[in-house]
Amino acid sequence: MTAPSSQTIVLITGTNRGVGRALAETYLARPAHTLVALVRNPNSETSQSILSYSAASGSRAILVPYNAEDTSSASTAISTLATQHPQIAHLDLVIANAGSNTHMGPSLAVDAKTYLTHYTINALAPLLLFSATIPLMQKAFSPKFFALSSATGSLQLMNSSNMRFDRSGKPRGGALPYTSAKCALNHLIMKLDIEYPDIVVGLFTPGPTKTGFTGGRVNWDLVLNAIEVGPVAEGLISQFDDFVKATGEEGNTFVLRDWKGDIIPW
């Protein structure tokens, strides 16, 4: 741990769209912030638009190639960052945001490749990101690592009637590769919190947010309590700002929270 830096350095995966993009823009709107944006293709028009975003005084963005499906990508991204931007000597905040959900339907309709791909992107990739970034986080004054999960990965909520049955009373199909991967992610991140007392580790869910994440498979106008992405990003960042290390004592245990800070059963 070093003395506080005048520049806050934030690394976020999956910043091209949705919650990741909103988080990126909100941090860039703060003075003296460096955003390290991990994106699939830094040369794409969407990625390049991050660089042209009107940032606050002393703030800027850096693009680094990253593919959450590639298990070597996190370490390669940090090596690229060190080579191309050696002035980045620490990371104050790392946000594992990148995710994927391409299957909606019966659980037995999932092939093994689809399942393993979802697990790699949604559960394993955040773990590998933590492993790759911890040397830089440990050089920060008060480092934090947050992963974005989902209430759909909750075992407790899965047993509730609205998760078991659709509006017609039929048993729900769903997104087993995604939801089971998020369930695994919850366990992985909690384990990291236990094993690394020098890093503030947290787990959050944006909740039902109006983004293109589902690839058009969800009509957000029909989803109860779906929120626009801007307020969700602002709420998450407010939670990140105030978040402290869980101690395991009563009232301060490791939990899954939403963008408002409410505890989500898991």
C-alpha cells in the first residue's frame, strides 16, 4: 500500500455498452480520473467513442484489448497496459463488468460448449481478472475490486414462486448457463474477500436494467421495475465509493447488494 495518489485509476471490463459504458462515462465525468477500459476491439467505432467522451479536468481514457472468453486475456491485457502505459503504476478500483447471456430456454437444450462459454465469461473471467490485477491493486492506497452479478443466480430466490412459474403458471425455462455461472461467481468473489484482507472486495447486481445485454430477447417495457442505465450506474458508483471491507461480524457480513444498497438474498 502506498500513499494516496492525486489520480484515481479505475479499470472496467466490458465498457462498450450497457452498464459498463455508463460506469465508464460517469467516472470520466469526475476530475482526476484515469479510466482503463478493457474492450474486445479498441479500434471499433464504439470503443473509439470512449476516447472522445467529454471528460472532466485531468481525466482521460485508455483502451486495452480484452476478451473475457479467452482465459489468457486478463494477464495479456495487464502486460499490454504495462508496456504501452508504464505510468499506470497502481489500480484504485477494478470492476469486473463483462458478461454474456445468449441462451434463453429449456435447461436440457443447452449444449456443453454453450455452458462452458457462459461459465468462463461470467464466473472464471472475474477470478482471472482479480489474479492479473492484484499486483497493481496492492500498490494503491485503498484498493477495491467489485464484480457485477445477478439476482437470477440466487438459490434462495430461485425457490420463490415467481422464479419457478411464469405468468400462466407453467414451470419457467430460463438461462441456466448464465444464472448458474452467476451463482458460481457469488461463491468465487466471497472466497476472494476472505482470502485477501488487504483488498476491499464486493459483489453487486444492477438489477433489471434497460440495456441491449439480452440481445433483444427481453421486452423491457414488460419487465417490472426495469430501470434506465444512467441512474443504475450512478447508484452503483455511490455504493462503490462508500463500500468498506466485510468483517464477518453481525451487521457487516459479505452480501450481494443492488445499486441502491439493498441486500439481495442468495
